[in-house]
Amino acid sequence: MIRSRSAALLVLAASALPLTAQEPAAAAQSGAKHTLKVGAKKGAKERFVVTSSQTTVLESMGGQEQGNEQVSELEAEVLEVSEAGELTVRVTWKNVRGKMTSMMGEMAYDSAKPETAEEDPTGGLVGAMIALANKSVQAIVASNGEIKEVKGLKELSDEIGKSLEGPAKMMAQGAISESALKRQFSLFGSFPSEPVAVGGTWSRKDDAAANRGAMKMKVESALKLEEANAERYVISLAGKIESLPAEAPKEGEDEASGAMRNMMANAKVSNGKVEGKATISRKDGMVVSSVTNTTMDITMDNPMGGDEPFKVVVKQLNKVERASAAAAARPQTKDPVRPEAKKDAEPAKNADK
């Protein structure tokens, strides 16, 4: 059982970071081409609610499901705007909450309620996620919406991971790696290099931003401007996901990282797809709302030994919604329901029928 739990944690660590894609837009006149770029001004401050959920089906373990859902309330403040239109944006986690489901049960957490991390069966992972609250990093955003760099990341990663070890440390630091934060911080549109009209398309390739821990992937996407009016743009996204060659061993690599890299060395992605739609504000080029769905099958060496490959099906949903500061700061009105609460509620539910 201990071995299977460790294997499950390793698999979850290898597939725990949602792939995210949010996109851009153009203007209202039929057939007119428009130059799209970020337009946020210095001092602008917006709140966003980012919801990331994932279900991992372990087909090689009888179809057992593991899952997680995390809701991050982010505040984005534009500190500087260069002459070239490049932004320096301070991004702060104002609240982090969610739940994890595995063979060890369901664990709910909320940074507004630190006591939810007191009984943590994940080896400290929940406490690390809660510790993100009120932490900040700076994102350097190009005029086309691309996040070029995340500053302050190493210091944050070191702080979050200092009390962790093994799979829990890999998952926590993986959740705030540069590639992961570039996905989570997709609060701006992803704009084409040339003017585009309604119905126009452009392409985008992501390699580093698609990496998930020890597993390297690439995403090739086609974007299309579906609608445009005086206030907003609507962009659709469709793409495919493929695996890349594994990276070589790193100097000073710890045992857990080595085990992860070895397990994922021969991992392959099949049936990898990503689809989504985003509404972007014309005024500042920032997301109003977006939904992205990702699915993929992963085959890897069996972490429990044997010649049969280990098969995993991953389904992910990522949502971004802009909110007023007051709405985003509103405390959670309902705690995530634990299994025992559901069980206790059944008699009352049935009595009403």
C-alpha cells in the first residue's frame, strides 16, 4: 500500500499542472483589420479568479481516479509601462483554496482558514499552497500579451519548498515553476504579430510553457477571432499536445527528482487536445472570462515495476474570470463538502422525496 501510494503521488506530481491558454481579439467593422496589443495603463489594478481542476484516471490501477481543484484569487497591478508597451505587473495571491481527492481521501483547504492544513495527509503540500496567500511576484508582459519573465520566483520557490521533501516538494515547486505561473498568469490576451480581422486566424507554439515537471511537451494552437464589438473581443483556440524528449539528469539532483525523471523518461502523450474560448477587454487587453479544456492520454514506465506500461488519462479545466475587488475579496460562503458531510446529508435528502 505504501508503495502504491508513493507511485500515485509521483503520477499525480507528473500530471498536476494544468495547461492554460487564453486569447485575444479585433474590432467591430466587418472586414477591417486591427492591430491588437496590451493596453493596460500604469497603476491599473484588477482582480481575477482562476479555477483549475484536474481528474487523473489511473487505468493501470483499475481506473482509480485522483483529482484536484484549486481556486486562486489574484490581484494584478501594473507597476510600469515601457515606451515599447512592455508591462511590469505585480501579481499577488489574495486567497488560495481548493480540494484534493486521492486514495488517501479528500482534503479541503482555504488560506482564509489556516486550520484546514492542520491534518494534512499530503506531506505538507496543502500547507504550501495555503502559504502562497499574500505572496507576490512580478511578471514582465510584452505588448503582445506574452509573459517574458517572472521575477522573484526562485525566492518564492525556495521559501515554499523549504519544509517539504519527496513528491510533495516536487508538486509544490512545480505548481509555482516559471512555466506553471506563465499559464496561471494568462490574464492578458495572446495577440498576433500582424493586424487581423474577424474570422482571421493565427498560430502559437508553446514548449517551455507546456512543461509539467519532469515531462516535457509542446502545444501547437490555432487561434481565431470569432467576434468583436466596441468593448470586447472573443477568441477561440484549438490545438494539439505532443510529448518532447526527456531532459538529461541534473547535477545535484535529489532522489525524488531523479525518480520522477526516470519514471517520465519514456512517457508519451497521445490524443492530446486543447480547446478554449476567451473574452478580452478592448480597453486594456486583459481577460474578462475564459474557459479552456485539455485532455490527453499518457503512457509511461510502470513505477511499481513490471513490463506493462502505466496508463493515465488526464482531463483538465481552467477558468479565468475578472472580478471587482469587493467581489473577489468576499469570503467563501460554503466550505468544500467532505465525504462524511455528504454521507450525513443523504438521509435528509431521501426524506424529502
